Amino acid sequence: MQCFIYKSNKKAELYLYLDKQDDFSSVPEAILKSIGHPEYVMQLEITPERKLARENAADVLKGIEENGFFLQMPPATYTTPINLH
């Protein structure tokens, strides 16, 4: 499946995957407001077997098929407590 990937201009490392370029009609208004103006990044052919940097390709495809889009959230940041003793 051809996917069109957009990044949020409000939240770092948040990406939106669509199956049609510039067609945000399936994305809920609340999500569009929270991510700001989506900025086009690239077009990518995604198959269930394809290796992606942070997501499982099958999950991306399933999200697009079921919802019309897939939202890749920023990675969780963990802080390690500092032991001063």
C-alpha cells in the first residue's frame, strides 16, 4: 500500500500515515487540531513484511484499513532517578 506520511508541526516525532495524499477527511477534527498543520514528509510503499523504524508495518496497515489513518506517537521518554549517595 502506498502511504503518505506527515509530521506534526506541534508535537515532535508525531507522524500521521494516510493512504491518499492530502486527504485528511478520515482524521477526526480533534486529532487534526492537536497535531497542528500536518507537514508532508514522504511517500512510502508499506507491506506487512516491511521493516519500519518505530512501528510494526502490519499495525500501520491495519490502522489505515480500519480508521483511514494511522497515528505514530512520539517515543516515550523515561527518566532514571539520580542517586546522590
